Amino acid sequence: MKLTNGKRLERLGDRYANGDISRRSFLGLTAAAAAATGLSMPWMGRALAAVSEVRFDGWGGVVQEAIDKYAFQPYTAKSSIKVVQGTFGDEDEIITKIKTSKPGDFQVIHSSGVNYYIKYVNAGFNSEINEANIPNMANVLTAMIDPFRKITPKLSAVPYDYGTTGIAYNTKVISPDEAKEKGANLLTDKKYAGKIGGYADMTTRVWYAALQTKQDPNNIQDMDAVWAKVRETRDLAKKFWSSGAELMDLLSRNEIVVTDAWSGRVAALQQQGQPIGYLDPAGSYAWMEDMLILKGSPMAECEELINFMLDPATSIAVAEGQNYPPSLDPTKVKLTDKIAALPAFDPTGSMKSLTYADPLYWAKNEDAWNKQWDRVSKGA
């Protein structure tokens, strides 16, 4: 029996209430059915011109491959919304592109936590998420959300994963006992001159130099000593790497035997059978990453995508694929043994065992330190 438009609208309402179709699909189908009866409402034009794709920019490599395989592809299959992807090697690079683009050209960014969040906010790029559209946020660690909410009570980003930048070392050359004894000072050990690596990034270089000079990276008192240590590491290093792929290549080919390194990339090497150990010395640099929705984005679709990404099954699959713990609270969501074994994983959900950068302190000093790092990296 053919349904009248009124009955069709009623059925659509029931399907939406039962969760059988998404909000986006409901609006589009309802608008089409209503238009067929001659009805017109202000929202109908927008619904009929429903968004067909969302733009995402991330770090590329194994991290983005995991997000694409376990989150984006299933989301597209369910919603018919395509996720158009771009990559960047350094987040300052994507911020520069955003500054010269139109609102909406860039939409969702896999961003580096509160240190970068404050940059987007100061530049006026942040949106305001309707958290009611992301019910899976209820499972996200409060300890990860709170630092963002201190900057903007109405969030523009949702925490998604976390990790540490610790010390990776070749266990055929350096024993775990030696690594533990020397900690951050392994990066300035003359015995390994020409076999040392490091991330070509001001924050990492200053952070580890602060540890090497026995200073608090969030309250440095002697910057001259810090820059002296940065130069020392520079002169001993074979290469400062600029991407996770390059880090893994240098370690796997034994071109370097010790470096500061991202915990997830080290876990990937270990799973490949590479002889790589990992140590988080006291005060090592911890970071969290978030899914940031920029101003001018199609908010409902972006919120729907992020809610899908935060679904426990999706989030756990992504975490296992990219080797970084998810932002899900382990006291609320049962995580897997593989996730529990990842470097940096905090089983308590308190995050108290990790040391994060103070975003206000680092934002205040960033310009001056970046200028000095640019000079030092070039040999000054």
C-alpha cells in the first residue's frame, strides 16, 4: 500500500526516534517529503542541500591509516558522508594554511592538544560544539576535557588520544639498565655521537634540555643552560627527524641508536619485532590529541562524525591500530589488553602520572623560543 506523505513523515519520525537513521538523514528525508506536499519551512533548503562530505586533516602515516580504516570508512558506509582527507607534518603548517583560507575550507583537525588549542582560539578559528550531539563524550576522560574547558567553557574540540615523547633506544647497543640510569642524558652521551636522533621541534628540544639541566619544563629559570644543552644535542646528533615515518625508518635501519620518540611509533616498531626499548624518564613530555572542529564547518555533520569516532568499538579499534591509548575513561569502558600494554597508558584515568605542558606558560614564551630555536637549528 502506497504511503501518503503524512504517513511517510510519521514513519520517518518514528525511525529517527528509534535511532534507525541519523539526524542528517532525517532532516533530508523529511524535507523532501514535506516539499512534495507543498510545505516550506526555513530549514528545508539547508536539509535538501545536505552536506555530502566532511574535510579532515591529520598526521598521515599509520595513525591516519588506522583512523581511516576503523572510523572513516565505516562512518561513510553508514552515513553516506565522505571524509575528504589531507595530511600535514607539522601543525603550524596547517594553521598557516587555515589563516589564508575561507571559513569552511578546513573543518576537522587532528590537533595536538591544549598547546595548539589556544592558538586556534586566539586566532578566532574555534567553533562551539553542541555536546548534546556527541553523547559518547560521556565516556571521555574528565582529566582530558578539563584543560580545554579552562580555555573555552564551550568546547571546539574533543580529546581523542594521548601519548608521550620518551626515549627510544636500540637494545642491541644500549641496555635497559643503562637507559634507566642515564634517562634524558642519553641524548647527550658522547659515546653515541653520530648515532643520536631527535624531533626537529622547539618544544621537544627545550623540554628535554630542561630535564637535562634539572629544571622544570613548565618553569624554566636558566634558558642559557637550556640552549647550551640544545646545541650539545644538535652537535652529537646524526639527524633531527620531522615525521613519525622518518623516526621509524631511522631506528629500524640502525642509523640512530637513541632518540626522543613518540610512544605509539615505538610500539609499532616493537610489534614489528624491532629491538627497540622505550623509557619515559621522570618529567618526560606527555601530550594529548583532539578532534578540533573549526569555525565555518558543517557542525551537525562534524559532531555526528566525532560521536561515531568516540563510540567505544570504533575508538578501541583505532587505538589498537595507531598504538596510542584512546581518550575513553578505563573506569567506564572496558579496554583491551593490547591497549593496557601500550606505552603511556594510564589505567587509573587520572592522568596524574603524566606531565603535560602548561599552555599559558608555553604560549607566553613560544615566539621568542621559536626564534632562538630557528637560529640554533641552523648552527648558531
